[in-house]
Amino acid sequence: MNAPLLSAAAAAPASGLEWRNGFADLGADFFTELVPTPLPAPHWVATSLDVAHQLGVPAAWLDSDAALQVCSGNALLSGMRPLATVYSGHQFGVWAGQLGDGRAILLGETAGGLEVQLKGAGRTPYSRGGDGRAVLRSSIREFLCSEAMHALGVPTTRALALTGSPAPVQREVVETAAVVTRIAPSFIRFGHFEHFAARDQLPQLRTLADYVIDRYYPQCRNPDAPGGNPYAALLQAVSERTAELLAHWQAQGFCHGVMNTDNMSILGLTIDYGPFQFLDGFVPGHVCNHSDTQGRYAFNRQPNVAYWNLFRLGQALLPLIEDVALAQAALESYQTVFPAEFLQRMRGKLGLQAAHAGDAALVDGLLNLLAHGGVDYPIFWRRLSHAVASGDFEPVRDLFIDRAGWDAWLLSFSEHPGQSNPRHMADSMLKCNPKFVLRNHLGEQAIRAAEQGDFAPLHTLQALLAQPFEEHPGHDAWADFPPDWASSIEISCSS
């Protein structure tokens, strides 16, 4: 049985937040109410002042012991109503049945409409035999990546805080426990809809869909929505947001690693950072998840997997849509939006100011060149941005094995009608092509130091990733090629 939680409501300084829980209004079929399992001897690992500002939390409160206790699952603020939600889903393409928040507990929702969730706060009825805990290693990766993705402009959940504890947690080896305080407008997933559809629970399915439409997609109630059907309009809106998200991922070279339907956000957010990776060398078939032995979630398969997952969502919503053709039309919007959004992202990376007929061919030719030599993806784009400004393309050419191929592409690029003033192009490119990304080896170095009680590398990396497009003089080593040992890092679903 969970130990009773302390009350932090009277602690000073106050958080300044009012709490509610809109999800709790859906009814008992959707969740189980419970309190987090207290984390013994908690300590701060990292916090995000930017997220605190977004929430309206005073920085002084985030420095307090009251905040430490709340963010560790040891205390509740007045108005919080913690619960774990139930959902189902397809995992690695196979129906997995009931899943749910196995180690995440929703504390509540701020008056501004942001949900606050603890990940690693102990067992729930949906833990499926697990301990409900998160370890420091994986929690550092989630904290850093959610904040890094936000700084890159990629839709994502956020992280307010990361706390640690000496409490042992058994994984492949014994590690120490940690809790991430996650923030999002909603943590609802495709799997929430699949859960009720699979059980033929139409009233609950409709309740959930109406809640999502009324809270997050009110435009779906418009009379001119597709077929005048709000549920088809919802499917189309989610398809389009998901297409935009995948365009961001592919342009940034981001591999999610475990795109199960229960890890797909109904709001088109990047959610559940597990075995993710930003590409080092551009290898389209790269698989970042050691557990993905079939390569289902390889980098170049992500757009098609997202569509497959949307199809599963469409099947779940079909009892509400009641028209197969209308559902198919809603899904097809993904096939239109994704390529258009991806090409637009790539135009930005190339500094092209307007669309032209040859843009797709130019991008495809470049990606083929990058793939042929496994060229370092972040470094290529940053060097290209500087080269456009200086006119010296030799540092970029040095990255390629196929020098003749590069020369031919560069000629096409220089003659492209989208070219404009080099200085303006370069300025634009430097705002699209980050100098600093969360490479696996950088995360690993921060983790190794943190496991020894040294959080300075983590905090430095957090600061660099918060402003990834800036030069940050004196920190060039954090933007250099990965060391040879980086290729041996293995990240699995247990991470």
C-alpha cells in the first residue's frame, strides 16, 4: 500500500497554481485514482525555468523543498487529483490489448490547461508486473530530449523537473530511481481510443472523442467540417498534425524508436522518449532501438508507420464516423500534408525562400548523396549554412566520399531559382540547422557523470540544447563528430 502523502499546500513559497483535472470528469471507466509512491531521500537533478515560466510557477517555488517533494511524488498540492489512465494499443504492429499508464501518474491540470504528470512515480493497476519506477539514465534522456525538441521547434511534451533518489531499481543491472515531471496540453494517445473501440464500448468512445474535440479541436464542430461529421473531422485534424510532426522528425534526423500506437499523441506531439536518437551519419535505414530486431521503426520507415498508426485510429473511430469512405478521405490528408510539410522544412534548411518546381529533385539528390557516404547529418547542415555565407564550400566538400557527386549537386544548388542574397540565406539557414543536438554520446556522457553525482555536464548540455542555433563559443567540442565508441551505445525499450 502506498504511504500517505504529505501536504505541500501550506509550504512557502507557494506554487501560485490552481489545480483541476478535466480528464477525471470523464468517469471511472477511463482511469484509476491513486497516489504516487513516495520517493525516498529525493534530490534535484535538473529543472526547466522555461517550463516553470510557461506554467506560471515562480522560480523561487521551484527551488523549494515543497517543489522537490511534489515533483518526487511525495506530496500533493491542494486541488490535485492524481490518477493513472487506461489505454490499449498495437506494439510493433501486434495488438497488445490493455496497457495504460504503468509508471505515469497524472497529478492534475493547471488553470491554463496544461496537464502535469509524474513519470516513474510508482506502480499503478496498469504496470503489468513492473515496478512503476523510472531510472536516472532514461529519465535524463527524456528530460533533455523533450526540452531539446522544443528548442528545435518540434511539437513535444515538456519537462519541468527531474528528481533522483538512491533507491535501487532493478533493470539489466541495479540502477537508481528518478522521476520526471512532464507537461503537455494532453497526454491522450491513439491507444485511448483503441481501448474502448476494441471492447465495443461505444458510449465511452464517444465520450472520449467529444472531450478531445471540445477541448482541443473545436473547429471539428463547424458545419463545413468533412462530411459535416465531427469525428471524421477529428481524424483528419489528427492526421494532419501527425503529418506535420513526422515532417519535423525526418528533417531533423530524429528517430523515435518505438512508434507503437500507445506512444502516438492525439495532439501530434512527440511523446514517450525511450530509445530515441538523432542521426549521426545519415543512414536512412538506421534502427536506434536495440529491441527492434525487425527494423520496424527504422528512420526511413517512420512516415509510413505513422500512417499505419493513423489507420488504426481510424478503425477505432469508425463506429462514430459511420462512413468508411469519409474515414478514408480523412486519413488521406496525411498523404498530402506530409510530403508538402517535409519539403517545406527542407527548403528552410537550404535557405530557399520560395517554392519552385525543382525543389523536390534538389532535396532528393542531396539526401541520396548524404546516404551514399553516411555523411554526418548535423555537421553537414551547419557547415553548409556557414559556407553559403562565406562562399567557401571546401569544409562541406570534405565530408563527402563522392566529391564529383557533391560538385554536381552544388552546381545545381547554386543555379537553383530559389537562391537569393547569400547573407540572407545563411541567416535563415543558421536558424533552421542547429549546431547542438542531443547526440547519443553526449547524453551518455551526462548520464555517466550524473550517476557519480556530478550534474554539471547535464546542466551544460541542457543550456546548449536550449539555444541550439547559437554558436556558444568555447563549447565546440559539444558539436563535434561523435567518438568511435558512440556507435556501440545500445538503447532499448527498457531505457
